[in-house]
Amino acid sequence: MDKSIIDLHPGLVIGFAIVVIVMLLLDLGVFNKKAHEVSSKEATIWTIVWISLAMVFSGVVYWVFNQDAGGHDLAIEKFTQFQAAYWIEKALSVDNLFVFILVFGFFKVPRNLHHKVLFWGIIGALVFRAIFIFAGVGIINLTYLPEWVIFGTPVRINVVMTLFGLFLVYAGIKSWGGGDDDDEEDFSKTAGARLVKRFYKVADNYDGDKFFTIQNGIKMATPLLVVVAVIEFTDVLFAVDSIPAIFAISKDPFILYTSNIFAILGLRSLYFLLANFIHMFSKLPYGLAIILSFIGVKMLISPWYHIPSPISLAIVGSILVLSVIASIMFPDKDDEDVAKA
């Protein structure tokens, strides 16, 4: 059974929770108390802060396990598990940015309200990701088949991991260069929008940064609440890809959850940093498709051969770097037109 930080140092769990809560309170209650358009400088600072916190925490993970019986080797393994899971989630989350841009454009959300929508989207992600990850690890631990001898090698195949692997390979192939279909999607008919409209009548116009407004004596939802609901459901859909992907890295729920949350928390600032330059990363969807397929293959062959976390991290990082370089060296014609405009 994979040794978990939860078992070794429960105080670290509390410490992580306190750090996240304090940072969110500072974010909403101090630095973003009033709705405003986030500048590139502010987004850069917050991006550096969140990435730095994640890197510091990965160092804490190394230190914690280096103090225990597992020693240096176990500490390195846990450190690289965190790093691999973090950067995989970070990479796959970039796909969210493309959809966020489309959603905000579709609903004509004022730029000064983007941060508030993303903030509450993150709060929902904290809850849903915890459910998916901890429940997923529990289910995986219950779905190992009895040991078989295949080609002279004893193996234990996991039903859920095999299904996840097949799904990720399929998702990678299907999403090759994808995202174009989203351009024509009517987000007012998505599950999140329909849920809000089922319980409330939606006003035609925004009312500042309010989720509800009173018109003619009737309490109505504003379009801002609809946008938050759409973002929440979009994140759940993206989690269908990203959560199975990180299960290929580790079975330690705390490693998976903390790396996932750090990546998600930094997504807001990354959105504001890249929103005006997202067209420059036209080859990134191809890289993400390769990453999904690679992780799926890693899951499928894991009963026979385990690809170490440092190698997985190196492969994922290389694919990301190459896809960004390819985007810069071979921009799409539409990208060149945007850059000239």
C-alpha cells in the first residue's frame, strides 16, 4: 500500500488547508475586494506566487519523507509524483482557458467581473476535485483482479485503471488539435445554465457583481450566476480527463489533491496572463493530446512495466516545451493575422 502523508503527518494536512484558506481570504477579501480588471502585472505576480507556493510545498513533501524510514529514495519518489501530477494538471488546465475565453465572450461578461467568476469556479473545484480524487483512489484500491501469470510474469490488473487508460488514449486521439467545435457552442443551453434557469428567472442584464437582483419586486438571477454555473460544470467535464490522468502518477490521495489544487488555484492568474496571447499557442492542443495518450498507455502497461515518475515528468515537460516552441516557430495564419492587428 502506498504510504500516504495523511498517515504519516496529519498535521501537514491541516497546514495545507490553513494555507489555502488564508490565501483565498486574502485574494477575495483584501487584494480583490472590489471588482476590477486584472492587469498583466498583477496576473504575473499572482502566477509567480502560486507556482512558488507549489514548489515550496513539493520541497516540504521531500523533507517530510526524507525524515521517515523510506529515506532519500522514497522522498525523491514522492517529490517527483507531486511535480508530475502538478504539471500534468497545469498543462491540461490550459485547455480550460480556451473555453473560459469563449464562455466570457458568449455571455459578454465585463472584464472587471472575470476574476469573481473564476474565484467561485475555483471554490467549486476544491470540493468536486476532493470528491473525485478520494473516491477514485478508494475505488481503484477495490478493483484489483487476482494475480495472473501472463507470459511467465505475475501481474495484477486493475479494472478501473485499465478503463481509464483506454479512455485517455481515446480522448487523446479524439482531441488531436481539437477545440474548434467549441467556437460554435451555445453555452446558454449547457447543463450549468439550464440548472440555474430551472430554479430562477434570469435577468437580461448584469447588476454589477451581484448574483441576484430585484426587478419589479421579483428576485431574479443575474447572467453572472449563469456564467459561474457554466464554468463549474465545464470544470467537472475537464476533470473527467485530468483526474484519471494523475491516477497514473500516484495512488496517494493527498499528493494528488494538493498538486491538483495548487494547479487549479494558479489557473485564474494564468488566465489573465495568457488571455491576450492564447492565440500564440495554437500547437498546444496537439501536445495535450499526446500527453493524454501517453498517460493512457502508461496506465495500460503498468501491470507489466512501471514508468517512474521522474521519467513521466521529463516526457510531459518535453512535450509541453516542444508544443510551445512549435507554436512560435510555425504559427497558424489566423494567429499571424491576430498578431498584426
